Amino acid sequence: MQNVKNLGEYKEHVREALDNEFQRQAIDRFAQAYPVGRAKAFEGMDVEGLIAEIAAAKDDSIRRMGELYEQFKREAEKAGIHVHLAKNAGEANEIIASIAKKTGSKKIVKSKSMTAEETLLNHHLEGEGLEVTETDLGEWIIQMRHEGPSHMVMPAIHLSRDQVAGLFSQVTGKDQSNEIEKLVKVARRELRQRFVEADMGISGANFAIAETATIGLVTNEGNARLCTTLPRVHVALCGLDKLTPTLHDALRVLRALPRNATGQTLTSYTTWIHGPNEDNAAPGGKKEMHIVFLDNGRTALAEDPEFRQVLRCIRCGACANVCPVYRMVGGHEYGHIYIGAIGLILTYFFHGRDKAKHLVLNCINCQACKAVCAAGIDLPSLIKRVYARILDETGHDIDSTLLSMVMRNRKLFHGLLRSARFAQKPFGVKKGEKQKGNFIRHLPMMFAKQHAFRELPAVADKPFRDIFPKIQPKVENPRYTVAIFGGCAQDFLYPEQLEAMVHTFADRGVAVDFPLQQTCCGLPLMMMGERKAEKEVAEQNIHAIDPAKYDYIICSCPSCASHLKQYPEIFGGGDSDGLLADRFADKVIDISSFLNDVLEMSADDFEQGGPKATYHAPCHLCRGLNVHDAPREILAKGGYEYVPCKEEEVCCGFGGSYSVKFPEISQQILTNKLDNIEATGAEVLVTDCPGCVMQIRGGLAKRGSDVVVRHMSEVLAERRKK
């Protein structure tokens, strides 16, 4: 990321990135192809089991990092390898520069290394008068362009073949074709002489095996082998987090790394290096080999119970591959050195608060990175915790402070929501004819320009909490007794969705309650970095809805349900509230799963012959709750002709407050979603989330589309046999 002074300047860079149409198209093509390739590569494997094994093994290595380093060093010295430990990036660069000086090395060839990017090694060596050549094709290209990588695995994904051809024409002094094979030949020809002339080769390391002092390199080009074998000096720069006890542990990661990175079963080259090899041009007939281990905060991170899991990262780059925000803006605006979700976290620890403070805001919390992480890192949660730490260190801004004050006081919060019904009157309210929703006729000026891509909903005349006493069913000898968790949006914006849910339960032997002391789930507070207030509202909810009284706590907002399921993490267990939070979370279930899997409603319960309907899977349902089949099954049982939609489980761009902070990105993500919906030819778009209803209905209303957007509970209630 470029250096920016404030959030406004960062947003301006983001807008410029959105205007880079080629970059968006290139990343978009890969983003669509990646899930298919990844699924094929992992076919027949126990992926969840493998991820759990990798996470457990990495956690063990993290706990023993110092011990593994000492073991590696002992074994390495037996093999004639020089081992160094650098406390920080500057020290690592100085060590490598001094090795070059002592060995008389002037020309250096380098293979791809994110750790070297982390330390800005090239800049330091070039400042010492050394000639450094990146030999990975993508890295060589961005080196000549004086850029950083835009992806950890594919550093030049943002560039077109025409841009590369123009660059190569400048380098060679001859006009070059934009044909990929010819460009590769040019690179091979230009780099070949650099390999031959090099005094020193620098590599990274994917693995550092303590038992045998062996390093492992995983690459798709042969350049790494040339860098580590041809020059008379080889230096490997390696983070302490790459230490692993045995070859078996490395091979376990290797089963996931290429599959998760690029959808390959195995990369073209997997290289294991144990000690200096023979070199007739070197003194003593053997090359000189050094391994520089970089700390740069890793030891402190390993001791941090909240964040140590980030050291599990295997640098596959998958968190960027599936990120809807990265897909829109690319890596230069979605990372500093490290790209994607892991980069938003590592930037804070490796490069400081100032580099991270704007980046961490640009997470939509869609959970896609967590779902695909090969090491089981809870990336979205950690991003929000980094944001909370930054606020604690620098001061909480006025917006989050006011939100925290209001939400802590349930009566004040609900009073303000009720008052909003009157506050919206100056802006007028209209009934959506095609979308069957109430919209604000025109936006307040502070929102008008950025949010003109969608209609915004109006606050309901009556919240659900005022309606419920009149519609509460009387059930004798119920099969189940359930509590409804309404959430802010459905209680005050879309009470009809909760009404429909209650009507769907009618005559099904379900006793329904709506405890009035419940309040916001706390997700908005987490997004704003207000962790203390988040815990306070969680306390209110677990005491408002006693889990001992109910068989289930039903939530028809997956964002709320997913966050309610995280209450045990908020309390950390141990005390009475922690135990209560555990029991509370165990009772939470989404509406589709309750209807389909618990009540086992069938086609006999609904009128058949309904219209064509497609589906949008809310992020916090399909990933936060890991619910995939139930919504589609109950929709089909409900009499609708289900038509699959392209990228059904990709984010719609809402993300709660995210769409307010980054409306241009939200708009572009939504545009892709609306195009896919309309391409199905469906008459109805069904989703389980009120936030997604708000975003998609508002976008389709702005388009004047004929596709009607409804919540799952509404479409099922409409077709339920009376």
C-alpha cells in the first residue's frame, strides 16, 4: 500500500484502484476459476481433518519455536551451514549485506521470498552498491516497475501482457511481442546470464526442518534451484515461524499448500536443501551456505494468546483469492507487504500501526478467508481485534464512542430507533411497487452521492416487539418451546419477516416467545472495535433469553446467529456468565435449519407450483454457521422452482457498516451480484438475511428490476397450506 496520511486519502487510492478495469477483470477471472480448481484438487480428501492437523502441528511448533531454533542451529552447524538470528528487519538486512561483503559478492540473484519483501531486503542491498536481480518472473517484472507484489503467490497478477511487453521492450531496447510464450523466452534469455554471473543466491524457505536442518522450497519455476545451486554463496532468509520439527510435519503442509494456493495437486518443483553442495569455483570445493532466521516480532507474537495463531500461516495466499474486497481493488490497496486478510493482521505486527490502521477498516467480514484458510486461522475475527487494539492505543473515534454509549443502554437504543420513524419523514417514504418494501424517497444529502446505487429502507411504523403480543400463538403441549432473537433490522425495519416466521410455525406444535429485554446481538460493536460494549450487550442477551427455558433460540438473521454463536469466545468461559454463554450459543439455530432439519417440514406442508426462485446465501449462514443445504431444500419443498445462481455463496457487498464506510466497493460487489441474479431469469430472489434483503432489494429497486426480493420466512409463509 502506498503511504497515506488519512482515511480520506486511502479511500481515494481505493477509488483509483476500482477504476483499474483490467486489474479487476484479471482478478475476477481468477476468483471465479479458483474455487473450482481448489475443489477439484482437494477432491476425495478430508479437508477439515487436514486443516485441523496442520493447525495443531503449527501451534505445537509455535510453542516450541525457541527450542526448534536451537535444534536446527545445532544440526545445521554439523552440516557446515552458518546460522544467524536477526531480531528485526534491519538486522536481517545488515547480516546479509555483511555476508556479501565478506565473500566478495557483488552480483546477487534472488528467488521469490515474502520474508525478503517484509524486510525490504532489495532496497538495502542496492543501497550498499550491490546488484540484485529477482528471478521469479512476476517478481522480476514488479522489481523493474519499482512496485511491491499485488498477491503473495502471483505478484504481477494486476498487469496485462501489453504492459509487460512494453516493459520488456524498454529493458531490451527492442520491440517485444505481447504473446506470453515469447515474453517468457525474453525473460529466460535476459535472466540466464544473471544466473551465470551471480556470486550470491538468496532464497526464502517454506519449511525449516529442525530435526535435520533441512530447508524446503515450493515453487513453480526453476529459478529457485538455479539461485540456490549456481552461485558460490547461498543465503536463505526465513521467518522463525517456518520452523517445524520433522519432515513429516512439512509434508503434511505440502499436501495443502499448492492445492490451497493455486488449485494444483503439487507444484512443479519441491526442493529440499541440506547443507552446502559441491562448487569447484568456491574455496574448499563447497559453496558457502547461510540461513538467516528473522524474528521481527514473531517471538512476542508467539507469546500472545489472542494472536499467536497468525503464525500458523503457510503463505498460500488463498485469503486473497476468495476476498470480495481484494477482488475489487487488488493487492496494492489491500495490503502493505503481505496481501489479503492475513496481510491486514501481519501489517500491524510487522510494519506498525500507521501502516495497518486504514487497511483493517477495509474488511467486509464475509468470513470467506476463514472458510478457506489451510491453517484454520480465524482471520476476520483477528482483523477486528487488531482494529480494536489500534483504537485502544490511539483513542476511539466519536462514531464508535457514541454507538457504544447508545447500544449499552437498551431503552435509549430502542427509543432512538422508534424515533427514527419520525426523523425520516422529511425525506419522505414510498411503497416499493415491485420490491414490496418501504423505501426512503430521497436520501439525506450526507448520504446521497455515495449511496445512490441503492434504495434505503424506511423504519417500520411498528417494531415487531409491539406486534408480537397480538400474534403470539397459544400452543398446548408443544413439541418445542422456542425463543425468537429478533435483531435490530428485523425488529425495527422488517418486522414482517418475523411475523411470517411465527405464522410458519402455526399448527406445528411450536410455542413461541419473544423476550422483550433482548437487544442488539453486538456485531456492529465488534465491527466498530468496541469490545467492552460488545460484551455488555452480550451479557444483556444471555440474561434476557434464559437458554434453560427453551429448546431453541431461533434467529432469522444469520449475521446475528453467527455472532450469538461466538458469545463463548467473548466471555472466555470459566465464570457463571461464561457457562451461560455456552448454553445460550448451543441453543441458537437459523430459521432454514429449524424448518428443514428440526420440524422436518415437507412439500405436503406447502402449496406447490410456485414461481421460479433463485437464492442468495448470506455470508454468515454458509460460512459463519456452515449451513449450505437446508435453505435450498426448504425452498424447493416450499413449492418454488429453484434456479441456481452463479456465485450464490459470494458476498452481496453489504457487510453492515462496511457499505457506509466503503460505498464504492459495496456498489461494485453488489453490481456483480445483481447481474448474476438477473441472468437466472427467476422471478423471486430469496435469502435468509435482512441485511442482504436490504442490499439486494435496494439495488434491484434502483435498477427498476422485475425480480422481487423476499426473506425465506416470507416466501414460505405465503405458500404454507392453511
